[in-house]
Amino acid sequence: MGQALQRQIKTSVVACIMDDKDRILLTRRNIPPFFGQWVMPGGKIDHGESIESALLREVEEEVGLKVKIDKLVDIYEHLAIGNKKDHYIILYYRAIALSSELKLNYSELSEAVWFSDHQLPDLNVPPGCRQVLARLFPKLTWADLEHPGEDADNEIPNITALR
């Protein structure tokens, strides 16, 4: 009598890194999920790792920056992501850059850019990222902030090509 393997929720942390000009750092992913889209640096929390340690580690691994964590901005849930129907809970924290030289991890990212607020609404970002950017920059007009609900395949460009 075999017991079904319980699927796990993947918990991630993301840094909304601001500089002294009130610009935000976004990275373009070159791996799934969110391949080709602009997102903030971040990633999965390892078992036994604190939220703070995970956030600092992920930022340094992806863009080579040291940051100071400011405060929790939002929590976003992605359901049924990709062909594995992954379930993510993502904690978005505002962070302040303590260093300025970017050192990209090109195995995950194709580029990183400091964006001014007026540039953000036209970018290709996943819904969770859009929701958080709308909280950080409330005076901007955003095209579509509707939560994707159960069918989040649309969040990942060319999902059928990745299967």
C-alpha cells in the first residue's frame, strides 16, 4: 500500500532593490519560470535557511550586490505554474543597495537594469511582479493587475515550447 508523495509548496524571497535615485533593479530571466520576463532578484529558501539569509544569498548570487533589507512589501501566490503545476508563495521585501557594481549570474539572467518608475508599466513582467511594482509605485497606471487564479500558465511565455 503505497502512499502518494505529497507535493511541496515552494517558498521564495524576492528583493525589490532601490537605489538612491529611487530606481528599482529588475533582471531578465533566461530560465523558467518567467523566461524572458523582467523580475526582481530572488529565489527559493533552502530548508533550514532563514528568510533574511536566503534573500541576501539570492541577491548576491544573481546580481552580486550587498543589500540591506528594509521591510516586507507583499506576499504573492502563484498556483499551477508550468507543466509540474508548481505552487509558489513569494515574499517580496524592499531592500536598499549597499554596493553598486552589478555582477550578473548569466546562467540565470541575461541582463539587469535600474529602471525609473515611468519605464515600468511598459515592461513584460509576471502578474506578481506587476502587483508589487504597483504597491511600490502607486501613482503609476498599470494595464492588468488581475490575479491569474488557477491557470497561471499564461505567466510563463511560450510555456508549450518549454514542455
